[in-house]
Amino acid sequence: MAVYVYSEQQIERMVGKSRRLRIRFCVAAIVILVTAVLLAFYPPTLPIFHEPFRAWGIALLTSLFLFPVKTIWRWRKWPDLMRNSLRETRVEVAPGALGVSGPFGYRRQLSINEIVRAEEPYWGTGLYLRTSNRYRWVLIPRKLDGYDAIKRELAVAGVAVVKRFIPTNGEEFVFVLLFVGTILCATMVHDTRILLANLVIAVVVSVSGFLIVNANPDNHQIHRARIGVFIPVVSAALGFLLRN
């Protein structure tokens, strides 16, 4: 059995890159937050900077500040947390099987016969191995030592590698957009008819999310995910009830 992990050099490069990106994002988020505060107190004369657009804009801009606050608060801890997380990531290739392990007890194993294709997206972090169940898949990180060797082993086993534009299922992108949109609508909109429509959409989103979670049979956080998908319904219901 062959085992593939991140090298220490690769781990340090990834931590350094993440540190630079976090610094840039924090600076940009703070600038955006200051801009949002100024727009709140000194709105320009353009119609887009007045209600209801101004409230939506300020809410979206201010939400960006949550990430840098968390990052700054854990600035000394997150590099070690990231290193440990990367060290726990490993891919094991055995005759007829492939397994991927990760942090927080993540473990998923596929037989080679289950894999119907391997997708390597232009926008993605590696190689996605798909099965007949579209929600049961594993990711081989692109920066893992031995990434090309794994691709060669899969090719020998008859697994075709195809190129894709996006790394995941399209409905998952739509789900995330609607998930966030329904929560924002519940907090920012005051029209009863719109809030009622938002509640109906939130129910559809949560039910769809619940079905997607259950379609992933070996999701190690399935119980937490089942609860989390109903956040839009709770937010939309509270937004509707509090304005009536």
C-alpha cells in the first residue's frame, strides 16, 4: 500500500501563503468596513446609496468584517492548527481501493470499481474521484506529494481523468447562494409579502439541503449538517413573525 502526505516544505509554503492572503484580506475588509460606516452616516446623493439599497449594502459590507475579527483573534494559534490539519491529510492507495483521511476524524474509502471518473477542474484544489452517487466522492489535493503518481495509478486502473470548469456539483453553488440570501432577506426586508415568499423559498432550500446531506452516506459530520440546513427556515420564520 502506498501512502501520500504533504511534505514539511509544502506545509510551510502553504502556511506562509495563507498568512499573506489573510493579511491582505484583513486589510481589505477593514477598509471596506470603514467605507460602510462612512456611507451609513454620510450617504451620497445617488439613489443606490439610499433605502432599501443602502441597508443591504451596509449589511453585506459589514459581514466581511467577521472573518478578519476571527483571524486576528486566533492569529497565534491558526498556523499550528493549519499545520496539524495538513499533517493529518493522507491518501492511501492499495490494490483495488483508495482511501482519504483528514482532520477531525474524516475518513472515506472507495473501491476502484466504484470510481466512474476522475475530474480535474480548472478552478479547484485537486482531483475529484466520482462514484455513481454524485454526493459520494473524494478529493485528492493537488499539492500532495505524489499527486502525479496517484493520477498514473488511476490511469492504469482504467479511471478516466476529465477536465471541468468548476470543482463541485452546480446545485451546491445554488444552494449556498439561496442559503445566504434567505437569511439576509429575513433580516433586511420589511415587506410582509416578500418575507412570506422568502419563507417558502427557505423551506425548499432546507428540504433540498437535507436531501443532499442524506445522499452523502459517509459524511462524518452528517448530524451537525442535518441541523445546519434548517437555519434558513428558522431565520425566515422569525423574520416573518417579528414583522407581523
